[in-house]
Amino acid sequence: MSDKSKLKRELHKMPEFVLSALEHSSLMDAYNSRPAYQQNDYIGWINAAKLDSTKQKRLNQMLDELQRGGVYMKMDHPPSRKSV
């Protein structure tokens, strides 16, 4: 896991359902390879949803982006591109 000690924003605790989804989809390594701010932002964004359906939609987007690589919050992210 990335060192989050230098983040200046609120640190978000990963909910069990997110941890389970990352492990079940074998994407924990992809998640852990992202910078600490991205890890924290993903969790905060998912947790901020009021409806469970929205949390699930956001979780699915995060999982998709980790699977594909090269994208973060629907924006281009070259450092996470996967080699072909």
C-alpha cells in the first residue's frame, strides 16, 4: 500500500465491501500500485455516495479503471497504462 502519511486531505478508511471486491477481482495489486492520493480519492468518492446503488456504480467504475489501466476518474492516466 502506498504511504499516505504525506497526504494533506482527509484519509478515508476502506470499507469491507471495497476490500472484498478488490480481492475477488484480483485487482488489489493494481489498486496498491496507484499513488496514495488516488487510492484515498477513490475510497472517499465511493463512501460519499448516499445510495448503495451509487456506491456500487462508483465501485464498478474504479474496478474497471484498475482493470483497464491508463485511466483515473475517467481521465487519461499514462503512468497506469498496461503494457500490451
